[in-house]
Amino acid sequence: MNPLRSLCVLACLLAVAMGNPQTGNRSGRRSNSLDSVEQPSNWVNPREIEDLPSLKQVTLKKLQEMSLEEGATLLDKLYHLSQFNHVFRPEYTPEPSQIKGYIVGERGQRIEFNLNTLVDKVKRQQNFGNDEVTIFIQGLPETNGQVEKATRKLVKAYQQRYNLQPYPTTDYSSEDQRQKGSSEEQQQRRRQNDDQEDTKTGDLIVIQLGDAIEDFEQYVTLNIERLGEIIGNRLVELTNTVNVPQEIIHLIGTGPAAHVAGVAGRQYTRQTGHKLRRITALDPSKIYGKPEQRLTGLARGDADFVDAIHTSAYGMGTTQRLANVDFFPNGPSTGVPGADNVVEAAMRATRYFAESVRPGNERNFPSVAASSYQEYKQNKGYGKRGYMGIATDFDLQGDYMLQVNSKSPFGRSTPAQKQTGFHQVHQAWRQSPSSSSSQGSRRQ
């Protein structure tokens, strides 16, 4: 028998013997309410534990082959069992040399690094840190198609926002047209690149932590604290040796990397006495392997402003309130419209944020403060209206609900015209009659 099952059977039997059988029921957990609490001993029994697959058998591919509810149920059982006697211990820490990443250059090229060489690579980049610096920490391996697609969408959105994106090629119908078009396009692109040589408006770093996670066992035993400290120390080096100020750094983390980002923010504050500007959590995960007698993971206060988007709260994510403002598209549930499995649902948070990053789409996701999705749908929400994504106001607090579309564009307030560049959008916006009344003091 799987050793994990053996430990869990004993722990579960003990919990059942000590638990109160009158508390709650499992169906209540899908109530779209954030206040439903239940003891795992009320619904997990030894026979169910016996039927659980081993950790080596739990893969992203397997989760994608399951329905939303099946995948969520499996992860739910593993998570609840992990809380008995700390079955999973946070012991997996990939070496910095094993964690790869890249800087997106001014021409859209990937400047690759290992985490231990990040600062040296940044030093070689001209004008780095003159404007915003966004650091995206990927928490799942990009060998998975859904993860790769979501990451690609986010990177392209930031390339567009920061004027880093190379101009797209044109599809020509004949070979002669392709050759002619290619020559003309290259000349035009060179002219445009020359014109835009000094128009870079931000820098993007991608840390591919997820690619260092080979299986579910490493996923659930990830040492969030140690990894966060390592990345936090790199951020301190960026400030001390490359003069990147904390007020322009925006950390974004997906899944378990959202918690790593939170610890990195705390480590930065411990070392410098200052807080990072913003941390954004994209479907932050459950924490299976927690250190004993110590709080871990993301929390409000890890940066000047912390926001979280929960798209698979009862699946790969968590229902816990972690941020200054927590967004729940279509309420807390296993997934969101159009997502067929928990992996796709988890990645929708990244897709939503990417959509909001594209110039002109900043306010695609209007939301309202509400304590439940039912309250939101009955128009009983309270407080000010807010926007999920890049344009979230820093003064928002609490839980916000909103509706999303099942296909891209996902935002319910998608503009009629698609914009192609950051400066075109904002130049037109500043020239509009209403711009003077709507401008905010915060740069986003």
C-alpha cells in the first residue's frame, strides 16, 4: 500500500474518532459562500483514502482528463489529508541554478538566465528600471499546454504594454507576395524600431519556477519559505546594485508561486525596511506542506498593495482571503465559465489578468464588493465599484464578485475597438474631454 495512504488512514481514523459527526456536510462547500467551514473527518473515510492515487500518479495531464468536479474532489481529499499530522513536509527546494527565467528585451527577445545569475544579466541591460519593473513567477510547468498558453498571453500583453513586442508578420497568399511583403515589412519594421528606440516604458522578468517542479510530490512539498527568501534576496540585490527602487516593482505569482511572491515581499522588507509596490496572486494555491508552528504563504501586508484573483477556489486554488482585495469571478467555485478542468480553471486567472494588461482593456473586469455570489447576482453588493486586473485601485478592501465570459474576450466590459499600443491608447485618452475628470494619481 502507498505509504502516504497508510499514514493518512491512521490519521483519518483518529480524526473520525475525535471529530464531531454533526458538523456540516460536503455539499455545503460548493455554496459560493466564503464562510462555509467543515471538518475533513466528516466526509473522508478510510475506504476513500485507499482509493486515492499515489502522488506520482497525480499529474496535470491526469487532472485535465478529469471533469472539474472530479479534479476538485481529488485535490480536496489530498489537501484535507495533508493537514493531519503534517503528512506533507516542505522539503523540496530547487537550487537557484535549476530555476531558469528570462528578461524580455527591447526588441522582444528572450535574455535567459538562471536565478543565481539574474542580477548580473540585469546589470547588462541598458535603461533597466527607468519605469515599471514587473516580475512574473510562474508556478506550474510550461510543458503543460494550458500553462504555456496562459504564460504566453501574459508575456505578449506586457510586451505590448511596455512597447517591447516585435511587429507581427503579415500572412501573404503567394510566394511572390510573401517575398515582396517580407522585404517591405523588414524595412518598415527597421524604421519603426528606429523611431521607437527610446520608447520602452517598462521591463518584464519571467522566473520559470514551475519548470523546476517535475511532479505532484514536489508540488505539494515545495519549500515556499526558502524559495521566497531566495527570490526576495535577489530583489534586494536589484535595489542595492542596479538601483531598482521598490516603488516600481510589481511581483506576480501563479499557483504556489503566489505564496513564494508573498514570502519574497516579506524578505525584501526584512532586508531593506521598505515594502514592494504591489504583489498580485493569480489563483493562489492551497499550501499542502506547511512548516510546523509557523504561518506561511501570501498575506496582506507583504507589499504596499496585495490583490488576488481566485478562479479555481475549490480546485487547485484556495478560498482563503489572502490579500487587501480578493476577486472571485462568478463566485468561489471549482472553476469559471468555459473551463473544463481544474488546470484550465486555475490558468484563467492569468488569462484574465493578461487581458487587462493589454492597452485599452484595463477596465474590462468591473466588480462589486459582496460577501457571496448570490448577493452579487441579486444586486445587493455594497461599497464602491472596482476593477479586477492591472487597474485595480489600491484603496479597495475585501471580497469582490464579478461575472466573466466563457471565451476570450473574458471581460464583460470589453471595448468595441481593439487598441494596438500603449501610447496610442493613452494619448487618445488624455486628449478626450473626459480624461481630466477620470485621471488617477497612480501610474498603471
